[in-house]
Amino acid sequence: MIRYLALDEADRMLDIGFEPQIRKIVEQVDMPPAGARQTMRLASDFLSNYIFLAVGRMGSGTDLIVQRVEYVQESDKTSHLMDLLHA
């Protein structure tokens, strides 16, 4: 039932050698054909009528991003998310 498949940083994944894994996912028997879904990545052999979107300058800004992993009990996820958004 996949209608959209988004692979963030797909060009980077291809650069570091993940093409076989990406190809395996995209070409599985139970995946809709390219005309029935829109697969957005830079490798044109999987695309039909794609759009490339870049926000900001390519390659810049990674020093401005902070990633944090927090373990939260399932029952507390909504309130924790709201606390983060309000902060």
C-alpha cells in the first residue's frame, strides 16, 4: 500500500555504497511500479517525473544541527513531545 517512498540523503547513501540495498527495497515484488508511486531520489533509473528540492546551501549548516536521542515510555511520549515543542 505504499504510495510515497522518501529516502532522505539518498545521494549520500549511494555515495557510500548502499545502492544494492536501495535497489532491493525499490524493486521488491510487493512495491508498486514507478508509475504508481513517486520515488524521490537522485538516481534517475528509479524515478518518474521527480523533483529535487534543496533548502539552504548544500553541505552547509550541519554544524548548526544538534541531534539528541531520548528514551521515553510509550505512555509519556505525547506529553514529552509537547514539552519539547513548548521549550
